[in-house]
Amino acid sequence: MNTDMNTERETCRTLQEIDNKYLSGGERGMGTSQYYRRMSGDSVYTDAVKDFMEHAEAQWFYDIIETEIFSVLNKHGIADKYYLILRVENNEAKIRLEDYKQENIHTKEIPFTDLPDGELLFYVTWYRAETESLNSFFEGSRLVTCMPIED
């Protein structure tokens, strides 16, 4: 494990500090420069989501998106945008999925996490590539997860 990243992670006592230091603040500009896709999923994520998972050592977060959240959204139907709220308090996490009316659709409770306390907002939306250059990457509709700075 990279000791520099570990040292930096220890200095962030809240999710908001991680957000300010690595995601929204600092040198990050608006938007994303690249989309990332895992081998097994029909979903993609952006630079800020990637940075969050790396700096917070929270790859499990995207595992939940690819499995539970993807499944719930497939059953729920397609809307423009969903809100995914990660809330951590006293080493317990709750992931809440809300629709565009901010009504709760699904909640996942995590009995233990080493993430710092706080709350982060993610957007989850369906994307259908309309240009030839993106079609090869997205291959039809994909679930895209991003953060508000990239919207």
C-alpha cells in the first residue's frame, strides 16, 4: 500500500475533508476527463468517483452500485437523474437512493466501515451514447455515476 496515500487519508477526519481535498476542491476542474468501467458491470463512473474510491479506500462502494443499485434502478424504471447519498456516522454507513423528487427508493445499511463521518452526494443517471465515438465505449445505455462537481 502506498504510504503517502495512507498518511493523507489519515489526515481527513470527515468525508467533507476528503471531498474538499481530493474531489471538489484543489486542482479539480468541472466535468470529467474520462469514464471508467469495470469488466463485470454495465455501469461507468467518473474521475471524482474514482478519486473518492482510491483516496477513501472504498472500492466496496462501487460494488454496491454495480450490484444492488443497478438492480433496483432496472426494476424502478429510467428517470433522468437519481441521487445517491453516502452517510457515515460512528463507523456505520447508510447508502440512500432517491429519485428526482428526492423520494427514497432504496436504502443499504453497512454495519461497519472505516470511512470518516460525514455525507457525500453522488448522481446516478442513465446515459445513451448519441455520437459514434462514444457508442463504442458505452455500447448502448449505461448507468453513469458522478459527483455534483462533474454534472
